[in-house]
Amino acid sequence: MNKIVKYILIGVLVLGALWAAVFFIKSNSKSAITYDTSQPFTSSIEKKTVATGKVVPEDEIEIKPQISGIIEEIYLEEGAKVKAGDLIAVIKVVPNEQSLNQASGRVRNAELALNNAKIEYDRNKALFDKGVISSQDFNNLQLTYNQAQQELQNARADYQIIRRGSAGGSSSANTNIRATVDGTILEIPVEVGDQVIQSNNFNDGTTIASIADLGKMIFEGKVDEGEVGKLKVGTPLKISLGAVEDVELDAKLKFIAPKGIEETGAVQFKIEGDVEEKDDIFIRAGYSANASIVLEKKDSILVIPEALLQFDKETDKPYVEVAVGSVEEQKFERKDIETGISDGVNVEVISGLTKEDKVKHWNKTEPIKKGDEETETE
């Protein structure tokens, strides 16, 4: 009986030891780690940049007055289409009191001079008719009389210009503000009653209205100095408007600034491109826009995902790891490669790989152990 109990205890201990050993081995064993692979493939790569800017009219004309005064009437509104010569506004002349007084005094002096010249002329004409004075003396008196008449006309004209804005007494010549080109009125920055200043050599003058042809629009933007060297006049652009969704307009680069402007520590160069408008889309002046520019493009080249690249810590040269034998063996070797252009997703492989190579992914696949899975389920 004691032997039987003894054997039973020994058997229980042995079974317990075996179970503990199996449990220990199972719980501490690691599943095999596998790596996915990809093969190089043929594709096209476009290296692009985006220039931010806006769409504006190619030519914008500012209408300025030829005389100072006060806006008396405005006949058109912003957005109205006009032809050259259309009346936009009228200015009421407010003469300077001092200038007006001086002009009036000049008229009075001219009248006095003319009266005196006329008296001399009439007296000497009678003497000339009687043969008392020579023809030369009479001609000099006649010239003086004619000059006095002209001086009076000039003085009166100056007086009318100062008083009414026109030498003819009608102010329509200078006080009527008319469109000088065909187009659309973009802005009228003045209101009735505003005082305006004439344009001259010392002052730009007050802008009454700005007019532009909205059928001829251009893109104005800026690019970084690191990319401007890759641009050429004639490069195609794709314009996307911030105010119009899902619409792209074609454009062609026509201007690259020869001088850059430093902004927030970076040098920017201005560019311009002619926009090809669509009949079903109305483009307003000043729309914010982005221009997609293809800096470099290659077709039918060997590429791999850029995420597969690794870089040597010492030389900073790119390399990948390629499967040796079957993928199931999970054996890889390093291969140095030469890369070309990249679009941020795929990168060109110039040398070092073929289409048959299987390139290692760095996102490893590690199956979940059964024991862990049960624990997570619980």
C-alpha cells in the first residue's frame, strides 16, 4: 500500500514537472518576425512646387482728375462695364480765393492796358492816314494794340479756368471724369462730397476709379530661391482658386523676377503667368490662388517607395535591404543604390536594383502569441 502511494506521488510530481516545463517554454517562446517586401516598378515621377499668390487683371488703369475740386455726382457703380469715354463722375470746382483775386486783377490790368493802347492806336491811325507819321511807327503801334487784345483774352481765360475749371466757361472739359479704356470698374474709392486733388508732377492725385479688362487675367505669386533656378518662361502652370472649388485653370509662365525680396528670412522671387479663362467661370480680381509648377518630370523610370530607403550614418548615402533566396527564409543583404528625383512618395532608382529584387519593408509583421490573444480577449 505504501509503495502504491509512493508511486502515485512520484507520478504526480513528474507530470507536474512536465506540465510546468511545457507551460514555461510555451509562455516564453517568441513567434517568428516576418518582413514584407516590394519589388521596384516602372512609373513616372513629377517633382512639383506650389506658388501662392492671387489672380489679378493684367492691366489696371486708375482714373485721376485733371483739376482739384469736390465730387458733385457719381453716375456709375463698381462692377459696371464701361467703354472709353463713358461718364463716371463730375467734379465741382472750388476756386482758391487768392488765385481768383489775382486772376481778376490781371483781367482789370489787361483791360486798362488795352484801353490805353486803343487810344494811341486811334490817334496815330488818323495821323497815319494824313501822312504825318511813317508806316513803321504806325505798324509798331498796331502791334502793341494787338498784343494788348491778346493779353486780355489770356487773362480772361485764366480767370475762367480758376473759377470754373475751363477756359470756355463750360467746365465739362476738365470736370467730367470719363473712362479712358474699355473694361469693368473695379473700385470707386470716393463718394459724393469728397475733395479730390489733380494729378501733376508733384502729386499722384486722387483716384476716382480703377478700370480693368477682366478677360485678361494673370497669376501673381512668389517662389523660393531654391526653386526659381529650375523655372523657365513658358512653363505650364495649373491654377487652383481658393474661392472656386474643384476647378483648375491652365496658365503659362511669362515672367520671373530678376531680383528677389527677403521675407521672414527667406528670399522670394515674383513670378507671373497668363491665365487661360473658361467661359463658364467668372474670375474676380484678387482671388487667392495656388499655382502648381512641374519643376522636373521623368517618364518610364524604375522607382521604389521612398519609405524603403535607409541612409548610412557615416556617408549619408542611400541603401536598401534585398531578400536573399526566398522571401520565406527572411534573409536580407544590404545593397547601395543611386537615386534620382522624388515626388515625396516614390523615388527614382538610377542604379543598384532590378525589377526582380525584393526590397525589405521596415514595418515588420509579428504574429500575436496565442496566450497573449486569450489574455486580451479576457
